[in-house]
Amino acid sequence: MAKAKVKPVVKSAVIDKTIANAVDSLASACEAGAKAVASRSTDAKKLTLEGKRLAKKKTVLAKRKKAAATKLKKSPSADVRKLLAVTTKELAVVTKAGVKNREEKAKNAEELAGLKLGFKKASTFVKLIEKADKVLSKPAKKKKKAKR
């Protein structure tokens, strides 16, 4: 008859080491999350500023195009036609850049939201573990002898 395998009993040192490694991993995840959130936030600010700049430029070019079209109707000349064509091309480039900027901004916002959620979870876990560790590491209170 085959002998049943006996599982060895886990030692306390192994459990302590496993817990310490888990807490260290969580702390490093928290730090990495904080750095990632900071980085993505700066990217978001840059993308927002670029979007505002492009929107302003688009407005100026649209006004310039309208003025050139009006001028072309009044006195059609080669210079005015060329100005209108250049303005139209530039407006198309700025519009395309604006669309690209909005797409990047949306992707960044989605990633930033996920990073913030993960960072919030990790930091909450670290805080709770620290509180629990503080409670568990208090010395045991001595019991007072009962008076007879």
C-alpha cells in the first residue's frame, strides 16, 4: 500500500518573509503609481494647452479665410487667390492636428483614470496595513490581579 504524502508544516519565518515581501511589493506599486499619475497629469496639462493653442489658431485662420474669400469676391487677383489657398491648406493642417490632439487627450485621460484608481487602492491598502501592523505590534497589557 502506498504511503500518503505528508505536507510539511509551514514555519513562522517563511510566513513572516512572505508577508514582508507582499508589503514591500505593495509599497513599490504605490510609489510607481504615484510617479505614473504625476507623469500622466503633466502630459494631460500639456495636451490641454496644445489644444487651446490649436483652437485659437483655427479661429484666427477661419477669420483670415473668410476675409480672403470676401476680398476675392470684390477683386479677384492672383495674390488674393494664393492667400486663400494657403490659408485653406493651413486651416486643414491645424484642424487635423486638433483632431489628433483630442484623440491623444482622450487616451491619456482614460489611462490617467485607471492609474488614479490603482494608486488610490494601493495607497489605501498600505495605510490600512500600517494601521493593522501598529495595532498588532503593541505589547500585551498586563492583567491586574483581582482584589479579594
